Amino acid sequence: MKKVSFCIPCYKSEQTLTKVVDEIRTSMEELSDKYEYEIILVNDASPDGTFNVICKLADTYPNITGIDLAKNFGQHAALMAGFAHVSGDILVCLDDDGQTPANEVYKLLDKIEEGQDVVYAKYDHKKHSLFRNFGSFINEKMTEFLLGKPKELYVSSYFTAKRFIVDEMLRYDKSYPYVIGLVLRSTKRIANVNVDHREREVGKSGYTLGKLLGLWMNGFTAFSVKPLRIATWTGISCAILGFIYGLYTIIKKFVLGDAVAVGFSALMSSVMFIGGMILFMLGILGEYIGRMYISMNNAPQYVIREVVKKH
């Protein structure tokens, strides 16, 4: 009998987590002839009583493990902490807010059994806020352009993966994990299944603008050099345009006999544009170098304060 490991990163979910776990237990009881299961709950230093709820669940059910991180490391680092503790043949990741339907996990598992390595849930109608949907859209486009994600593939936080994919992701020990990038570099056998997406019943998304920007930065600096190539080609393009404009002014002066006059506003605009582009490119380069420096210093992906499990 195969074992399914559920991994749930938890943040400000003290009012929703118990319901999510109950739904998982009910769903897996219906599949008990095919699968056994475990649940790994990772508290990402939530400021509310989320870890107390995790402790109660872990003390009640023998197949639930609770992990408490020492500080807020972010969703992807929390996932990596959970991956290090899973023991199943199939991994299932979902959210702690109840918006991802655990009662439809059979759809993802069936697709895995058909031979796919990773299966992502796809939502026809997402019930996130406008801000979160915009963030998801940007993330989709970024992964397409920078990480080579197929356009027809939809990625989400609700997905399943085979054990060897988990092992491959765990080989990545650098400071800035990005799960989507780790999946895309591990296999091409990735599929989608349609599931419902629910309205959020309690609270709001933990993703702020700062966290979304940090997530995007992790994605393209850890798994792609395309931003550096874009900076190079932008510099080359500016140099070519400058050369062409220089030829234009020479021709205008000596061939056509026109006086060359450059207005102060035009000059300042050019200086500001070129200066801004240089600083932007230096910023991208500095981001890469800074992250390399931090990784060389062995900064941890996460730090676990405590692991709770019923004995």
C-alpha cells in the first residue's frame, strides 16, 4: 500500500487549520483501500495561536507531525522543512486556509497513478483577492519567461509529486529555495487537473507586496541568468542607439550644415535614462552577487525550533 504525505505550510491559520486536517482525514478514509497517509504541519513563526493548534492535532493523531520554525522564513522554506520530514511515496502540498479542496485530492492522485511525476491543481475561477490574482499572474509570466514553464501549464500551491521529485528538491540546500523552479528543473512530466477553488472564510492572504517581490526575486536569481542577459542586451542596444545618434549629429552638422543644439531638458532626460539603466543593471548584478555571498556563508533555508509528534 502506498503512503501519501501531506505537507502544509501554516501561517495565521488557527481558525482554519483544524477544518483542513479534518477534511484530509475524511478524504483519505475514503481512499483507505489504496493509501495510508501522514500530515506534516509546518508553522512558519505565525504570530497567532497556530502552533498551539498544531500541537493539539499532533497530540491527538499519531500520523500528524508538527514543525515549528524559529522565525518566519517564507512559504517555500517552510515547504522545504516539511519535505525533509515526509516519508510517503507521494507528496501532496496544499494551503492552510481551506481554499484548496482537500476532498478533491483523489483527482491529483489519480493523475499521478497515470504516470505523471507532478500534478498541479488548476482553478477555472480563482477566489483570491484582486491583488493576489495579480501576483499570481505576474508569477505565471515570470516562470514562463525566466524558467521555461510551458504556457499551457498552470502552477499553484496545490500539487502532488512522486517521491523521487521530493528527493531531488531536497538536494537543493542553498539559502533561497523556490519550489516551482525545483520542480521545473527536475521533470517534464507535469500535468494539470481541474479542481474547485473556494472563497476564503477567515482572514486574508499572508502575501504582502514585499513578500511577493521577494518570491519573484528568488525565482529569477536562483534558477535563471536571463536577467543578466537582458541587462547585457539592453546595454548593447543603448550603445548602438548612442552611436547612431552620434552619426546623425555629425551628418547634420557637416553635411547639411545645421547647427547642433541640444536642449537642457533633452540632455537631462538622456542622462537620467542612461544613468537609471546603469543603476538598474548594477542592482541586478548586485542581487546575484549578494545572494551568492549569503549562500557561500551557509545561511540556512530554515531553522527548526521544535518538532512535535504523538508517541
